[in-house]
Amino acid sequence: MVKKSKSFNIVIYPSKDIIIRAIKTSKSFKRKGSSFVLDGKNYFPHITIYMTEFPSKNTRAIKELLKQFSLGIKPFQITASGYRQNKDGYIDVNYKKTKSINELQKKVVTLLNPFREGLLRLKDKERLKEFSKSQQKNIKLYGYRSVGTEFYPHLTFTKLKQYSKLTLSDMKKDNFSFKVGKIGLFYLGEYGTCRKLIKIFDFSHV
């Protein structure tokens, strides 16, 4: 019997001002042929922590675990380190890897990986051999390639349908650093997007 499952994204949910500026930046690429535009309703600004497949029956337990987990985390600062466009057309702002953000991912993955029950996203199964040995190992162990040394925190503004080397030179300089105080649980959409909000969890403010 095939288990009913869905793809989820557990993310750092940005502060309000970062959300507003990320949406504005995303909209600026619309005329250049973007595949999606952040709007905070259908496409949410986010920094992915853990993107994977879970049996739908485990959603309630995952929500409760993340609620309790978040109450034990103290807010911390993350620092933007510049814009990036990759060969596939994704345009991001990158963040420096710090002990705080690395530990956040490690704890979330350790907490939730058992609830995956060994499931992998179909997309990852189909393209497994395209990844590095380290990424393949992560997929098999955690259902997500970007764990540990392969984790590169970033906020994606959009994906251009056609790569342009002039794109970054046209971007307005802005500081996307902020204090992390929330994580979110979303259903995953195409292009690694967060399409439907399930729940936002506030960190402890002690």
C-alpha cells in the first residue's frame, strides 16, 4: 500500500521588514521573465532549513514538535553576505553560516527526520545521480541534500526563465540581515517555493 505523503518546507520566517523588501525585490524581476513572484500570500519569502517528504498522517505531530521546539530557541542575528544568481536562473541573497544557524538546522533535522519514515521526494529520486556524493548521502540519510556542510542559507527572490549575466549588476543594494525569531512550516511548491502556510512558530523571547 502506497503511503499518502506531501512535500514540506521548514524554514526561517523573516522579520516583517525583510518580507516587505524581499517582495519588492522579487516584483522588480517580473518584467524580466520571472517564474514566480513573492507576494506573502501564494509565494512566501523564506530561508529553507529542511525540505523533505513526510507522510500526511504525521503533520499534526510535526506541528506539535515544532511548537515545543521553538519555545526553547532564543532569537539570533543572521547576516546577509551578498546576492547570487546561479546557472539555473535563481536569484538569492546569501547568509553567513554561523554556529547559531548551523545548530538550528541540525536540531530541526534531528527532530523531524524520524517522521519522514524513510520517504524521499520524487524529484530527488529522479535526479539523485546528478548530485555530489555528499549530497546523495544527505538525501539518503535525511531526505534533503543541503544538510550540514552542504547547507547554504539563502532567501530566493525568484527564478528567471532565462539566465542573464547583467541581472546582479542591475540590483539595488540593500541589507537583508535580520534577527531570527520565527520558523515556519509550509507545503512545498515548484522551484523550492513555500506555497501554503501551515503554521508559524515564535521563538522564546527570554
